[in-house]
Amino acid sequence: MNHKLDPIGHKTRHEEYASLHPTSKRLVNVNR
């Protein structure tokens, strides 16, 4: 939830989220 304040943590959670939601990977990349 603090991924916005932490660029490193953001990237980590971003990849983790993509792994959990491969179908939502496009939405995550667009909303990045």
C-alpha cells in the first residue's frame, strides 16, 4: 500500500501482482 512512496517496493509488488494476476497484467501496466 506504500508502494507509491517506495519505488523499489512498488516494482516488487508490481511484479508480484502481475504474477498473481497475469490477466490483469495489462491493466496494471496501463495504470502504472
